[in-house]
Amino acid sequence: MSESNASATRTTPGNALRPEDIAASDLKPSTDVAEYALRLGDDSLILAQRLGWWISRAPELEEDVALGNIALDLIGHARSFLSYAGHGLDKTEDDLAYFRREPEFRCAHLFVQPNGDFARTIARQLVVSHYQFELYSRLMHSTDPTLAAIAAKAVKEVDYHRDHSSQWVLRLALGTDESRRRMIAGLKLTWPYVEELFVDDQLIDTLGDAAVRPSTLRAPVDSLLASLFAEAELEIPAVPAAVGGGRHGKHSEHLGYLLAEMQVLAREHPGATW
Amino acid sequence: MATAPAVDQMPSGNRSEARTETEDERAGREQFERLISEDSRIEPRDWMPEAYRKTLARQISQHAHSEIIGMQPEANWISRAPSLKRKAILMAKVQDEAGHGLYLYSAAETLGTPRDKMTEDLIAGKARYSSIFNYPAVTWADMGAIGWLVDGAAIANQVPLCRASYGPYGRAMVRICKEESFHQRQGFEILLELANGTPAQKEMAQDAVNRWYAPSLMMFGPPDDDSPNSKQSMAWNIKRFSNDELRSRFVGMMVEQVKVLGLTLPDDEIRFNEDTQQWEHAPLDWNEFKEVLAGRGPCNAQRMERRREAHEDGAWVREAAAAYADKRAATAQQKAA
């Protein structure tokens, strides 16, 4: 315990911060910071749950490993954010992951979109990794030292995710006619859910410099994607944005099924430890 | 996870080789024999008897296939793992297995068989993988029992393979064994947590141990008197201990560890024979082993279907990657010219 207590106070950016350290620390977030941490944690958790499906099903063994790695990184980020949120809400990361109901989740709709084929998974990952990179590279300067420390660790990992998805977008867009067709289709299915990532709301106003204002991420993400799309000879899909609401517990039809599967065993044995 | 499959039919052909032996071949053979007698390593470019090459190519590729098929029973629980920590550990474990498959395919490739060919043989049902993965992982406790018993048996089998005479195989096994011992420990830890948990959890743990015990003992391969080719593999320093020796040693370890778990092994005939200095266990149902090996296990069809599906559904992705690489190479060449 002494070891984890010691490291729990090392929240300067760049130091490894384990979920166990956060849980054992006395860093209590305000209700607003906890709510914000739930959003970030839920995004990563739900996407990790989606990506985990590919392990043993990917097009190449190397991709079983790569997608598994990305899922693992995301689970790590989710555990840190949820542990921190839970610290403010008197709950553990597992209480939050396994015993909240659908409307209590705070993920944006993009993260729960179905895997579809490999191109659709890559399209989703492309947007997520660019969004998260821009987000974390700013959040590491948050006035909340715990959020800053989690972001500082996450940003390095998300940078690799960005590289992985960008490389695949190029390969698929410029590979064969079939892969190009699928890449374009995957992007088209993904794009309605991009807008929601960049919406500000009252919580963001309240948090000030503890959080990152989502609308400020739009321009840098768009500009990076624009240069990649130019190289890949792709166009930003011209599709209308879907109505979001995930940040306030309004979800698509997909989330219920995902949670049913993820939570089933934990809920069969309430109070048990694993 | 995964175990090196028991050696089966050994290809012959040494006699015709001897008849047409050239000067170079004789020098190569003498060097091979010397290296084996000195218990040294054979490397990919060294001369080796065709039968040695074939035996190893088959054993290593079967071992690689076992890692890849072995991902499936555990991947079955990634989405339902009951805590985030367990989910992360399980994902990392299944991912390690993909990594083991990759090292082993690379080791097998040094013997001259391309990975694509090995994959095709697996998909076509021509290649074998460890039969243990044809049993279903139906409860969370199976993640514990697979780690503890199946990975435990794999380690008992594989530690001696770190000294296998073929260099790339031995070196791959060193790396794999390190990760496997983590896997076994996490399996043990899952069972320990369940055994000390609620009555329902403890029951789940015992049930899993009951189901995986006998299949894990059969992972060591048929009894020695029914394993005619083990002898040649031992002479070539590929195999170091007989199937029964390894099995006995494994039973001895498990019988101690199960006490720490507070569970029991479903075998009341386990005893240490002072005369032979071996652990003994109840007879195993080798008929079941043969049935599963012949494709009539609970999950053979399911495992193959999943692998085939992943391979076929991914074909367009691999084609795209290859086409893109070709285009890039062509562009680079144009620029250079």
C-alpha cells in the first residue's frame, strides 16, 4: 500500500499514474470535474469494448495485436478517468462500469458505433484518435493536476493510434478498388457522429481551465484530417450530422446491447470481487 | 498458451539420402551429428536431415497454430470480463498469444515454409493444433482454469523446449515461456479470488477445474508406449523428456497448488510412487483424446469456422495493403530513376 500511496501523489504530467494510485489517493474531484471525467472515461471504455471484439478476428495477426493494443490503452485511460470520477462520487471504477444504467453513461455516439468491416472500424478510429490527441495534448495543461497527469500519459499512446489509423486510411483508400469503396463507405457511416465531439455545454463553461473546450478542437482536427484526406484522395463525406446527446445520457440504440453484454456477469454476482 | 503437439508419424527417407550423398552433404551431416552430440544448436543455414527439418517444421507450425486457435476460448470472455482490471489483463493475455503465434511462424519460416502456406494448411484443415482448444470456455472460471492448468501444462512442456536443438525454436520458446509464466499466475489468481469468493463463485471455480483437469493432462500427448516417434525427437535433442515424465511432474505440481486454492482435483488416484519416483494419476480417457483429435470434439468446427472467417473476411484488407505497398515501391523507383 505504501508504494501505491507514494505514487498517488506524483501527479505531475508525465509520471505514470495507475488507476490503483488514483483510487488510493486523497484527490477528490468536484462533482463537475467528476462528471467531466465520466465523459472521458466512458468514451474510452465503450470504444475499448468495441475494439476488443477484433482480437482473434482481425484481417492479419499483426492487426489482432495492434487493435488489441489500442483497446488496452483505451481501457487504461478509462480506468484512470473512471477511478478519478468515482473518487468524487463514492464509487469504484467497476461500480461505474458495471452498475450504471444506460442513461447514466456519458459517452458520445461515435464511440459506440458498430465495428462494421475493418474500414468502418478504421474510419471510427481515425476520428477518435485525432480528436483524443488534440484533446489530451491540451488537457495535460489542465488546472486539475489529476486530469493533467492522466492526459499526459494518454497523449503519447493516442499518438500511436493516430499513426495506425492514418496509415490504414492511406492503404485502404489507395490500395484496391474494393478497399477504396469500403473506405469511402466506412467514412460515410462514421461522419454523422463527428459533430457531437465538438459541442460545448454548460459543464464546460463551469469547468473553465480544468477542462478543454470541445469547440476549440474542431479546427486542428479538421486541418489534420484534411491533409490526410488530400494524400488519400478522399473527400470529407457530405452527410448531415446526427443529433447527439450522449454527454447528457441520450444514447443510440446500440449502447443497450453493448452494456448488456459487458455487464452481464458482474450483475449476476452483485457484491462479488473478481 | 498452447503446447507443442506430440510427435506423430516421422517421415523416412534417410536411406535414399545416404545413397546419393555428395561431398558437401557428407560434411554437413557430420557437422550436424557433431553439433547434436555436443548438445549445440542447429541454425537455419546449417545442413540438416530432411526428416529433422520436416519434424520441426510440423511441430513449430502446429505450435503456432495452437497459439492462434488458443486465442478463441479466451477471446470469448473479453467482452464479459467482470472487472475492468480483469478485462485489461485478459486482453493483454490473448494479445500475447497472437504475438507467440507470430514468433513461432517466423521460427517455422526459417525452415523454408512461408507463413501463408502454413495459414492455408490450417484453414484447409490439413494442419493440426492442440486439441485442448476444442473444449468450450463456458464460464468466467474457465479463464482461471485455462491459465492455471492449460498454460501450466504448456509451460511444463515448453521449458525443456527452450533447450531444443534448433536455434530459432529454442530462442522463441525462451521468450514465450517468460510470458506464459505470467499467464499461469494470472489464471491461478483468478481461481484463488473465486475460491475465496461467494459460494456461487467457488462452485464455478471447482466446476472449471473439474472440466479442464483431464484434458490438460492429455496435452502431454499419448502414453510413452503409444508414442513411437518421441524416441527420434529425443535423439535429435528436440524433446528432452518423455510425455509420461512431463505429465507426472505436472501432476505433482498441481496437487500441491490446488491445496492453496482450497479446491480439489477430480482424481482420487493421485499418489507419489516411491519406487518409480513418479506421480501417478487415474487412467485418462484416450478414446476421448483420439475423438477430439479426429475432429469430433465440442468446438473443432467452431474454431475452424472462426479462423476461416477472419482469414476470408480479411482478404480484401491484405490485398489492399499489398497493392498499396506495390504502388509505393513503384513510385519510389520512378523517383530514383
